[in-house]
Amino acid sequence: MRSIDYSKKILKSTSYSGNSLKNQKEISASMLGSDTQQALLRYKYGVIEEYNVTQASIGSLVHLGLSEVDFGVNVHKEIKYSMPYRDWKITGTIDRIDMNNNMITDIKVSKTYTVKSILEDPMHQYRLQLNIYRMLAENAYGKEFNMQLEFYDKQGGFNYRTGSEIPHLQYIPIDKIDNEILYEKIDEIIDFVELGQEKQCDDVWIRKIGSKAVPTRCELYCSYKQVCSQYNPKPETSMIGW
Ligand code: SF4
């Protein structure tokens, strides 16, 4: 019995929690790189209870494990920061903030992105997210911070096809994005959400299965499929991409 309780707890803590309240005027750092349609659904519906294991579960387990690690004096873990903007609140929960070295660390576990793809995209969602954290920390502490990704590559290890080895864990320094650009992005999301009209979701990955084009993003990742009018399930292909 005990192990069943334990499994339930793990599943609960690794399920996506989203915004905790409906219609709260809060824009979180993680919303910046996601599709605006998802931002609207997140705003309208808050948390969608979901107890199934999702693509993000492994990442959540890594966070759970790292939250137990003691990183020493003046290194804070998982603290939520916020600052007012328009009549909204910009928020972000920073995985690790090292006050001794003025370093913000965001933990990512991915098989979708590679280090190369992150470095090549100046507006990559991970960079945007970290820069919002930087903005929040600078506002809270009145000093400048550097940023890095602690990147766990699910595809890491030895690749038999190419004969090369990809590290499982890499630390990636992240460049500063001008606050002005960040505010433009935030305005874009707030304006869209305040308008309240749904739009075509662009965050659908199309994979070719034989001659058939199949959308996979909804099934794999999106927490809002239960409330999204554009959700078009394809159960027979739901595990593609795992
Ligand atoms: S369910 Fe699919 S179409 Fe709807 S918001 Fe999510 S990813 Fe986009």
C-alpha cells in the first residue's frame, strides 16, 4: 500500500500545475516562449488537474531531486519572485539563485532541443525565460545577475550511429536580452489575453507517419487539451515522440 501512496505523490508533484488561480492577472516567465493561444487558455482556466505522466514528468522529477540538494549558504532554491506591470504581475520561480556569485540557474531536461539549437536562437524560449528571471531578481535585489542553463540532455550518451558522445549534463551561459525587448514580448501576451479572442495555435508539431501528417504537440505536452477548441486527438499516434 505504501508504494501506491508514494507513486501517487510522485505523480501529483510531477503533474503540471500552471497558474493556481483562474483569471489572475499574472504572467509567468514560462509563458514567454509558449504560444499565445496556450497563454490565453492558461489565463482563462488556471490549473487543469492532470494526474497522468506527461512528457515533462522526467524534468519535474529532476527538479524534485535537486530541491533536496543543499547548495550552501546564500544559494536559494525555488523562490517565487514577482513585480507589478501595467495592472498585471510578472512572476517567476527561480530554480537556483546564487547570491555569492550573482548567478541564476534554470534547470531544463529536454530531448526536443540541443545545446546547438539553444545557442543559435537568440530568442529561444529558455533564453527568454531566464532573462525574465534576471529582470525579477535585479528588481528584488537591486544588483545585476548572470544566467546559465543547467541542461540535462535526454539524448545524451554515446551515439552508435555517429560514434560521438553527447554529455548528459552541460552548463550553458545565457546572454542578456534587453529589458525593452522583454517588455515588448510581455505586452504582446497581455494584449492578446485581454482581447480574449482565441487564435489558431501555432505550437503544433507535425510529424509524418507514412504519408499521413499527424499533430503531436497537443497529445504529448499541452495541459489545455481538455478545454481547447482546436484539440483534435489522434489516440493511435499519441505516443509518438516519446
Ligand atoms: S491543445 Fe493543441 S492546439 Fe490547443 S493549445 Fe494545446 S497545443 Fe495548441
